[in-house]
Amino acid sequence: MNWLAGCWQLTGTGTNTFAWARTSTAHSGNWGENVSITALTSGDRKMLTSQAAGACSPRITAGSTYSLGGWYESNQPARIIVYYQNSSGSWTYWMQSPQFAASSGWAHATWTTPALPAGATALSFGINLAAVGSLTTDDYTMTGS
């Protein structure tokens, strides 16, 4: 799935010092997105499919499972982080994948969610960095099953 260029949000939680940078290091195409964390007390940083209204957040079917993926390079382990929008329009953190190993070359992270909860209407996901280090991501995918 390709999302519009403006359909991403650079976000995170906790107390950490970080910097985002668009980079010409890409799995495909011309650009990837990099985050570097230089100090971390708690939390993480991640690039998510946008939780703004409109076409940015993939619409889903409650009860279905979805295969989520993306390409990454990182000197620390990473995870796929998932949020869903409920029928009231609020976004809720849902879960995270098992850890993917650090990789100095492009590695493909892929994970299939359990069935989405009743009332879920949209999905937001991304790959996170939760340690001092660097993560570059590109080419996110989502397929339903």
C-alpha cells in the first residue's frame, strides 16, 4: 500500500532526546525516514501512518487480521507498533509485534495482527526505536486477510 506523502506522523512517547531526518538512504525510491535517539529515559520514537481524518488512515474491518510490514535499517532492535480507531473516532494504542533484530542492511519486518477488536474502524502502524541508536524506515505495507 502506498500512502500520500503527507500521510505520516513523526511521533513518540516518554522522555528522550531525538532528531528526525529525511534521508536519501532508501530501500526503494529516493527517500527514507531516519530517527536518531541520543538520550532515552523512557518511551520510543516512531513514524506512523497518520491518525488524521481522511484517506491517510487505512480503513479496516473489525474481526479481521492484517499483515503489516516495512523495511528498516537499525543499530537497535525495532518493533511494529499498532493503534486502532474505535467507532467513537478515538485512537487507542493496541499492541506491538515481537522484536526484530538490529540490521546494518535493509531488513523486512513483517507481522500479522490478531483479529481487530469489535468497533475498530481504522488502523495506524509504524516501526519504532526504543533505545539510544538510529532507525531508518521505508516501504511500508499492509494487506488484509
